[in-house]
Amino acid sequence: MHFPPKYWSLAGVCLLVFAGLASGEAGLWPLDAFDRAITDAVPGLRSESLNLLMLAVTALGDSRFLIFVASVTVFALLAARAWREAILFGVAFATMPLIVKLLKLTIARPRPTVDLYGGVESFSFPSGHATNAALIYGALALLALSVFRKLPGRMIAAAFALLAVMVAVSRVYLGAHWPSDTFAGLALAGLGLVIISAIQDTMRLPDAARFIPVVLVLITGAFPLYLLLTLPEAQALYTALHSD
């Protein structure tokens, strides 16, 4: 399978960013000073309204909600008889969390807020929320661009891209991650999206336009209910918000 040079270049950039951040975490350059400068400035930005906003945004990157989004997306592709795309997206969505967990165990970087999670999730690098949210919402952006090639597709894609970035920002705001954890997660997700794009370019995407609005409606309708159920737990979990 031949991929155009642009994909190799984009993949190289993502790998370079991730490797640079990982080398800084290993002590090859002063990454810690960069992280602490940003993290130490965050408490001065917090407010009650912004706390609620960031709790809502970070919920969009929770593993439980992302599993729902990923499942709906794959089922929509299956319903559209986009068999290869469904397999491609499904494999990517299932593989990335495993890669993140392996990296967390290997690097074993403590979180800025200790005892936030247990087990492998007690480690910080890279951010699972940032990585998996950027991969799944980025895949939806790619799908929107493939199905709606004009302004609607670009607007939907831009909204999903902004959402992925905001999830990454929320992780730093809530004290769950160092900034470099989220940058590394976005770079890792970017690499996954480059691979998806390169493979998808070799396929013929069936006309799945009528199913994309269904996906958007289901995601939009499910999120308020999910937030209602999980917000009290999240408010208690992110102890950094209580120490300001």
C-alpha cells in the first residue's frame, strides 16, 4: 500500500513531538520547568463557573463516554455498509487505549495531583483523556470531511478539533495532568489520525451522509444525561479545585 509523501511528513512531525516530550520527561532537557511554570499559573485562573465548564469538557473525554461515541460511530459505518472504514476505526479506537496504558506503565510519571486514580491510571504520561478524545473526535472530523466536502463538513470538523483541544486544556486546568502529558497525547492521537487518513485515502467511502447526523444527535443527546450522572463524582474527584 503506497502512501503519499505528505502522510510520511505528518507522521514524522507527530513522532518528533512525542519523542521530544518523552526525552524531556526522561531528563534530557528541562521539561519539568516548562510544566511547572504553566501548572503553577493555573490556580489563579480558576473560578466557580470555569470549574463547571472544565468539568463538563473533561467529561467528554471520559473513557465511558468515549466508548459510547466510538461504538455509535462504528455502528453508523456498519449501517452504511462502510465495512472497511468500520474495521479501520474500530481497530484504531480499541488499540490506542492499550498503547497509552503501555506508555504510562513504561514511563511511570506521577501526576501533579497524587492519588487521583489507582493502578496504571495513577501515571500521567501521556494523557489518556487527551489522546483518546483527540483520536475519536478527530476520526469523526475526518469522516465529516469525507462525507460533507464543503462548508458543513469543515465546520463540523473544526468543532471536533476544538473539542479535542479543549479536553486537553481541561486536564491541565483540573490538575489531572502536566501540560506536556496533554501535548504528548495530542501528538500520539495525531499519529493515529495520519495513519487513518492515509489508509482511508486508498478506500472508497460509501455514501454514509444520512448516518452522520444520527451520530451527532445521539452524542448531543447522551452527553447531558451522562454529565448529570457523573458531575457530582467529578466534583469530588478533582481535588485541585478544592485547594484554591
